[in-house]
Amino acid sequence: MHKLAIFLFSLFLSLGLTAQEKNPIAVLKTNHGDIEIELLKDAAPKTVQNFIDLAEGTKVVNGKKIDKPFYNGLIFHRVIKGFMIQGGCPLGTGTGDAGYKFDDEISAKALGLDKEKAMTDKGPSQKLMIRSRDDFARTVLMPLYPKLGITSEETFNAKKAELQKAVEAMTIEDVYTNMGYKYEDGLKSVPALKGFVAMANSGPNTNGSQFFINLADTPWLNGKHTVFGKIVKGQDVVEKIGAIKTAAGDKPEEDVKIESVTIKK
């Protein structure tokens, strides 16, 4: 009897933990088929909740509740073959949002960006996507100038050696932090891999309603886009959408609609 009680108690704990750790599933019903997304609470809890609130029509914006499921009827307005499909814009143009912006939820440490050098023997890390001197100046140098007190050509020339030393010591996290990105060490961030879902943005802390699903691994997006979900069913549907014919601005010639989003908790 004692052993049975211990067994039942262990089973109870096991079931309780399983239920507690289970992530919600978002089912996107589209006119090309269904896509099921596991929402990663440990990676981005606020972002997951934001998606759920929008999907269920319970999001409160400026004191007013959105009174209908936000994503129902919207389109995937941007499709780039071999890269990603993007949706969540109420205008269908990529310029709209739900009326607010919120912060990124990313751990640079979990992604290893705090250890990865910005500069390699061959130049800037490929993950920084620096393709020209202008890119390098805009991405690496200019955000560093205020920290070193460089305000003119004279101070630039006087601090060239200090600047070079600082650049050589920088990690990818340092580069992004200087650009305005903020990180939270406690999050279990995951990389932007094929089949993962992340928030679209226009720079640091500009998340809203738009999201994208990766058609390929995109390491240059790690640390700059909050990854909050992964496809668990319907990757073939994502691939089908990713291969459709597009027009100007990478917009599909025929609408790819999100007919509904259902959250399974």
C-alpha cells in the first residue's frame, strides 16, 4: 500500500509538471492549409502573450480592448523565396500595426552573442551582414563614437588607436547593444532557424503585431528579432506559401489569407 501511494504521488507530480510545462499551440488556418505553431513561453513570455491576446481579441490598447480576433482575415503581405513569409499587418502593406510598440525579448547570452567576436581575421563577422564601408561605419563605428567621446574629425584622429582597440574587443552583443538593443539574461532565447517564428520590426524595441516564419536559417537575425514560436505541423504549407508568385514589394500576386487563429492551451 505504501509503495502504491508513492507511485501515485510520483505520477501526480509528473502529470502536474507536464501540464505546467506545456506550451500553447497557435493554429493558423490559411487559404493554403493549416499551420501549427508552438508558442515558446520560456523564450519570450510577453511576446507570446501579446500574440495570444491579439489572436483572441483580448488585447487592450490605450485603455480600449480590441473587440475581435486581430489576425483573422489578414494576409501574408511579404513573401521572399528561401527566406521568410511575413504577416500581421492590418493594412496588408507592411506599414501597419495594432496601435502600439513593445520591447524585444532576447537573451544575447543564450544565443552566444556575448562570446562571439564582431571582428574576425577576415573582417566583420558575416552575422553582422556588413557589405560595405558605409555599413561598417553605420553599424559598428558611429554607435561607438559617443562612448569614446568622438565628436569631431579632430577627436577622431586623436583617438584612432583607442577606437581600433575598442572595435577589436567588441562582441556581436556589444555591436547590437550600441545600436540600441537591450537584452535579458534570464530568457531561454532560441536562434532564428528554419521553421521558427519571430517578430518583425523596424529596429530595437519596435515590436507590434507583425511576425514572420523562416524558410531558412537566418543567423544574421539572431539578437535583433524576438523568436517566440516554432512550426510543429504544416511546414509544407509554409513552404508552399514561400514558393508562390510575387509582385512588387514581395507581395503575393494572389492574397494568402489567415482565415483564423485558434489558440490551444
